[in-house]
Amino acid sequence: MKPFMKEERGSFTIEATLVFPALLMFTLIGVFFCIIIFQMGTASYMAHKVSSELAYTWNSTHKDIKTGDFEKTEYTGLAGGDGLYWRVADNDVLGFFNLSGFSGRSLVENKLDKAYIYNGAITLKVDYNNTLIYSEVEVEAESGLYIPTFLKNMIGSKVKGTSSHVVTETPELIRTANFGKYLWSEFGMNGALSDAVSSIRKFFGGE
């Protein structure tokens, strides 16, 4: 037995039947693993990119999502813009109180639709949340895996990446801070609900 193990006869057969197929299998596994990691990274990158661009251009429906450019006639306070008080009813504020806004297509939907120019091999799902204290854009990117069917049956056929970005609007932040400061100075922390309601009415010019 020992002389047979020391001889070189049959070594090529062993390599051809065991070693080479094992190397090929490990190589293919490594390639498929890299493909999956690459597609996961691509989906996460696209979700982050779209959420940041939407948050950056949120203060105007007419802003280009890629560059942020818009025409002079489309400023917020002008006739071609979103309207000076679009944040009151068209920024999904009423949704915080489980109330519906005005009829027709809202500005929020128009703003979110700008993200769909990136739809292609990667499918995007965008959403907007306004909690009064802060608002954010959420994006989910989904991509199909380009791998053999038997691997899809094992690990799934799609990968997802999610990202959220806080909308930082200076005018809205200043108004919210001033409004909160006014309410605090009027009825404080221990004031009754009626005091809060009357203060809000007074703030908006009511009796």
C-alpha cells in the first residue's frame, strides 16, 4: 500500500475527478456571492441617492431632482409655483390627524413622482412621513438577482435596500419653532386644552 501511495500513477485522475471540480465549484460560489453583494450595494446606493435628492428638492415641485434647478417663474410665492401656503394643506400635515386633504392630486404625490425617473432594473417605492416635529422621505429600492434558478429558490430572487432622509426646510423650521414658542409663552405646560385652542385661534387672527 505504501509503495502505491508514493507512486505518481493515477494522480492526474484524482486531480481531474476531485480537485478541479472542487476548485471550479468554489470559484462559481465566489462569483455568485460577489454578484449578490454587488446588487445589494447597488440597491442601497440607489435608495440613499433618491432619498437625499428628494429631501433636497422638497421645497418645490418644479425643482429638477438631479440638479435642483427651476425657472424664475416657478418660485413658491408666484403664480407658477406651489403657492405661498402649500405647507398648510399640501405637505401631508392633515394626515397626522387622520384627516384627508383637499381633493385632487396633492403636491406630495407630485414630489414623490419625481423619483420614478430612476425606475429601471431597480424598482423604487417612495413614501413621505410628516410628524409635525420633523418630516422624512423613505425610499425602498428592489432589484432582481441575476443568478441561476436553483440559487434563487434557496436565497430568494430579489434584494432590497432602504434609506430615509430628513427634509430640512429652513422656513418651515423657523415657523414651527416660533409657533411652539408662542404657544409655550401663552399657556405653558400646565395650561388647559381650552387655553391652547384659544391661543391657536388668536395666533391665526381669530377671536
